[in-house]
Amino acid sequence: MSIGQPEPRRSRLSLALVVGAGLVVFAILLMLGTWQVQRMHWKEGLIATIEARVHAEPKPLDAVLASGPAVADLEYTPVVLQGAFVHSAERHFFATWNGASGFFVYTPLRRPQGDYVFVNRGFVPYDLKDPARRPQSLADGPVEVTGLLRAPLVEKPSAILPDNDPGKNLFYWKDIRAMAASAGLPADASILGVFVDADDTPNAGGLPVGGVTIVDLPNNHLQYVVTWYGLAAALAAVLGAWLWRNFKR
């Protein structure tokens, strides 16, 4: 005489557990797919905004910074500013441009109001890192710079990047604090917490090569949408087939 649960009741309990777990996973997959749809629309809007922004007329840097949004929300805004470059304080960011290795030259621009803005003047080849080897690039006196506003990074963006070496004036990520601290500027210097990427207006002697900003905002959310919704559809098909076989029995 059996003292366990009757077999039909045990089967119904197993069926309910499988169906319940399947529905939970199905709901999670739908939520992930829907979230990626929302992210895709957000990214499309951001790309459209930045595409329109980079082609706008440049505005004075101070007016842009005073407009309200945080610097991170002002990325790629065209700006114009005046001042004199402090070439002795050049900082060098390791980069490649058009297949050649070299450096982006970040030079503090001392503005008439007394503060400093680090300007990415553009690219120089590896063997011309030393400004003494390209004296024609050292613009003297007041200049006007037009370029794109860039926000500094708050931390190293990836563990695979080498650490910056300020002592050797070699940077692998844009740490404005390290650049400012190692540039030899006055101890009381006021340094704006932004970068400006200069446009492609030719510099004397052709160096640095300006206009090196790459506006690249990948939008891979569609493939994630297809993945999550596809998994949800596959799960629904498998669960439905399994239930159909069980009910037929």
C-alpha cells in the first residue's frame, strides 16, 4: 500500500512549478527587451542631438558654461575662446591619427581673465613630441580658438589602459587633474574643468593637425532587443510544446 502522494497530484505539482518558473523567466526576458527598446530610443535621440549640435554656430565658452546644464551634457558644443598658449606646459596624450602613432597636444590657454583652459590643439607625429623640434607650431601672442567642448573623465575608463605617467609627460586617458598638476602652471592658477578640442583650422607649419575629434556613439541596442525578445519567444515556444505534450498525455 503506497503512503506517498498520489501520482496525479505529484505530476500536477511538478507541472505547476515548471510553468511558474517558465513564466517568471519569460517576464524577465520581456522586461529586458523592453528596457533595451527604451535605451535604443534614448540613444537615437542623443545621436540626433549631438549631430545637430556639432554643426551649430560656435558660442563664447563662458556663455555656454553659464547656460545651465552640467558639462557632461554640453559635450561637443562648438565654442570660441581667446587667450595665449603656454607652450612650456604642453601635455601629451598618446594617440593614433590616420594610421600614424603620435600624440594629441594639450596646451593650456591663458585667457584675459586670468584662468586657464586646456586645449587639444591636435595631432603631432611620435618623433615630434618635443616642441623644440617643431618651433613653427608654437603660436606666440593672442589667439582665438574655435572647437568642441569636451568633458573631463572622472576616472580611468578601462582597466586595460596603462596608467598615466605625468613625470614623463605621457597620458593614456584625459585626467585633467594630473595634467594640471604636472604642467608647471602657477600654484594658484584657476583651471577650468573642461577641455576644448580645436577645429581643423591650419596651424603654422601644419602642426599640430587640428580637428581630431571623433564623434562616435555606437548604438547596439537593436541587437540586444532582438536577443532578449528572441529568447522570450523561444522560451514561449518550448514551454508551449512541453505543456501540449503533457496535456495530451
